[in-house]
Amino acid sequence: MKTIDWSILFGYIVFSIAVGIWAGKKARKDTRSFFTADSKMSWWLLGTSIAATTFAADTPLAVTEIVRTQGIAGNWLWWNMAISHILLAVVFARLWRRSGVITDAEFIEMRYSGKWAAILRAVKAGYLAIAINALAMGWVMLAMAKVLKAVLPLSSFVSPDTAALLSSLWPDFVAVSWEEGYLIIILAFIAYIYSALSGIWGVVITDFVQFIIAMAGSIMLCTIMLFYEGPRQALFQAVSSGATTVFPSSGTYAIPMGMFLSWIGIQWWANKYSDGGGYIVQRVVAARNEEEASKSIMLFVILHYFIRPWPWILVALMSIGLLGNLTDHQMAYPILMKIYLPAGALGLMVTAFFAAFMSTIDTHINWGSSYLVEDIYRRFLNREKSEKHYIAAAAVSGLFILLGGIIAAMFMKSVASAWKILFLLGAGLGPIVFLRWLWWRINALSELCAMISSAITAAVLILSNSSMHFGYRLMTIAGISTVCALAAAFLGPRTDMNVLRSFHEKIKPPGPFWSSVSSEKSDINLVRVFTSWIAGSAGFVFFLHGIVNFLKSSFFIGFIYTVLTILSLYIFLRQYKLITVRFTPDSEEKT
């Protein structure tokens, strides 16, 4: 990297820390301001922040690996979640905003009662904050290591003696080299500093800037490559080779039909975050009102599914012809960065990866800390301290969460494989987190059984090195955990009726299965919810077909799919507006 490249990178790091210091003045009043910004944030900031969090250093690398091995259709591994996120935008974002909780674990004792609710809250908070967070942060760090290995080796700017010393101190049993490892630790602690200083305010504001930088870098690499004859020819070859089908096809990029059907037929509703959950709830609750909460998710869906992946996909398609013999498919993206980007542009692209990396790490630190502080430390261990004490506790807990992610990164080998492991670990919780909004009979023991049976079944399948492919593993986990959860719903202790009535009065959940609790009808029209959801999901599929047909130079067919996309999204918006009319201002809870 040249002087201009380093200037861009260090300028960004200084900016991030400065934002953390500035935002810290707004966020350190109490834990609600630290974790949810007192519910005063705008939808466009929150929606972009969610998109930035899901845009980590691992994302373009994983998408590149998927496209090179399975074609565009392989992206249904994560595209399937568009179905649940559209439903989240339509209805669940509003319900989460009504709840006014700081974390989705806190929601448990709003919805359930008794000792099982308390146990579930503690177990879920610990599981998400420590185990799931470590895995998610670990693969992000691993991806950053791969980028640094290609474009920024530490040995290039330290003396040979220093390099030898650092190398000798680095443990041999970890998966990453000493160069990548030390740089990951440095970057992670930079993210920790401004996250601990600023709370959610600093995280969201830097996320907004980070997303712009990261997208600019992705678009820049794709555009520069298209100016060269070699990449253009490689793109045409990839299109003609069958890599650009929306749904699985036979040949080089074949995907087992059972696996594909499990993605689109099971994964989106079986996933533990099928109703939102996690850091998305944190962003939704930070919105000014229900309307802005819903709009933030709509913006996230547009950025995450419709816009962001296409520069990566085009670069991945070009890499098939340019780097056909490369076996470490994730390395294709950073290698092409180093080949095609000139001075200045390379610095911006490396900064884009740093921005993507840090936008994810800071979110996981802040979000994970909210579980440990609000749902474990304050709830069960120490309720009488000052708000300053709990904010300090958040900073300390964030450090432990960061260390967990670093340790996880040291033992990972594949980003895409880590994605699949995370999907499997939460594959059976989805049906129950859906049903808890719709049916009063779901109890705390039911959700706890779903979580534990899902984790145990996934662990057995992963550790046994079963030959069962991902799709069948997903179906097995979802089936076993759902049966266990429904059994607990009928056999376990019922939720106290007073708790259910209080929940119904506050949230006004939709559906006919609350009549035993309250005669008051929900203000949500489920028919319009369903119509809007189906239209939005169809619009996404039509959009994919349109893009792919334009790539194939089938312009007329591409135009037809474009018209269908516009028509579907028109129906979506029309029905969505009618849904919003049914949410009366009197029902909104201010937090």
C-alpha cells in the first residue's frame, strides 16, 4: 500500500474513535440510552446500521466462495431469510417496538411467567451473548485475516527482528498465521474502544458511514474490473457456463434439490431469528415509533437483498475465469483487489473492509453486553447499583465478548462453513418464536426445550461428522426441536393468566388464538399482512430473475420480470399502507 492508501485507512480509524468520544456524551445517562438511544433514532440510520452489521469482512468472501462453487443460486443459503425479513418489516417490527424491551431476552419475562421464564431468560442471554456471539465474531475475524493476508501482511512494515519475535510468540495450534492474528486483535480492540465509549449512538452513526464506505469500495472494484477486457470476457464465460441461474440447475454448479428446498422451505422460519430477534430488536426498539421501526426494516431489506450483493456476485463471476485454478475460493476476492486496484483505490477498498469488519464487531460487542448486563447481571446478580455502574459493567462484559470472538477465530477454517454451523445451531427455535406471538399456549418451558434440543441435535450432527448434507440436517433439527417444544407447550406449566392479559393489552398480538385471554381484537389485519408479505417475497424473486436475464442479454425477458417486480412491490406497498392504518396512535407505547 502507498502513502495515500495508509492516509485513507488511518483517517477512517481516527474518525471512528472521534465519533465514539462525541456520542459517548449522549449515551451514558443510563443503560436504556446506552443500548437503545432512548428510542430516538431515525429509521434511515437504523436500517442502514442493520445492513452495515450484516456486511462484514466475511460477506464478500463467503458470497465469492458460494458463487464459484454453486453459482448464483447458492446464495439462497442466505437469500431465503428475505422471506422472514419482509414479514418482520410488515408486522413483527411494530410488535417489537411496542414491547419497549432492551433485549429480546427481556421480552421472555414479559410474555411468560414463573421460574421457567427466569431460567429461559438467563440461558438464552448467556447462549446468545457468549456462544453465538463468539461464533459470529469469529468468522468475521477469520475473513478479515484472509483479506489482510492478501493485501496487508504485517511483515511488510516491521523489521525482520520484530517479525521473528512476533512469530515466535504466536501459538502454533491456531488456524491463522501470526501476521493475520495480531492485526485482527488490533482492529478488534479499536472497534471495542469506540463501542465501549459511545454505546448504540456511536455504533449506529459509524455504521452509517461504514456502510457507505464499504459499498463504495465494492462498487469501485467491480467497475474498475469491467473496464478491462479480461474480466469482461471472464464474466461472459461464467454467464454461458450456467453459473447465473436463479434456481439450481444440473452441471458444474448443481445443488442437491433437497438442500435447496430446505433453504427456501424450512430455514427462513426454522431460524432462531425468524421473528427478528438479536441485534435487529435492539435497532427496532431504538426507533422513534412503530412506523419508523417498520420502515427501518424495509430499508434494510432493500439494501441487504436487492442492492448490496450484486457487485460481489459480478466480481465472483469474473473470478471463475480469471482464477479458475484457485482452490481457496474465499481468497479470490482479495487477490483481485490487489491485482486491479491502483494506489488510493486500494486504500479505499482496504478501508471498506475495515469498515465492514468494525461495523459488525462493534454491534456484537454492544448487543452482547446488553444481554450480560440487563438479563444476567442486573436481573439476577446485582439490582441495586447506579446506572453508571451498569454502563461500566457493559464495558467490561464487552471485553470478554471480544476475547471470545478472537478465540473462536483462531480455530475456524471456512467462513461459509461457519455460516452453516450457526444456521444449524438455531434451526429449531423459529416455529416457537413465531407461535409465541400468535398463540397464548406457548410457554417458557416450550421455548427452552426448543433451544436446548436444537443445540444438542445440531452439536451431535456436527461433531459426528455425519454424511447427511446440510438440508437434511436442517430438517432433522427443526423436526426434533419442534416436536419437543410442542410437547412442552401441552405438558408444561401454563403461563399465568394475568401475565398473558398484560402482554395482550400492551402488544395486541394478531390472530384468533388469544380469545381465551382477552376478547379485545388485535388492530392488525392478518389478511393484509399475508398479502403484503407474499407480494414482497414474490417481488424479490422476480427481481432476481430480471437481473439474471439482463446478464444473459435476454433483455425482453428481463424487462418482463422487471414489470412483474414493480407490480409486486406496488401491491406490497398498497397493502402495507392499509396495515399501518390499523395501528392506532393510542396503541403506541412510548419508552
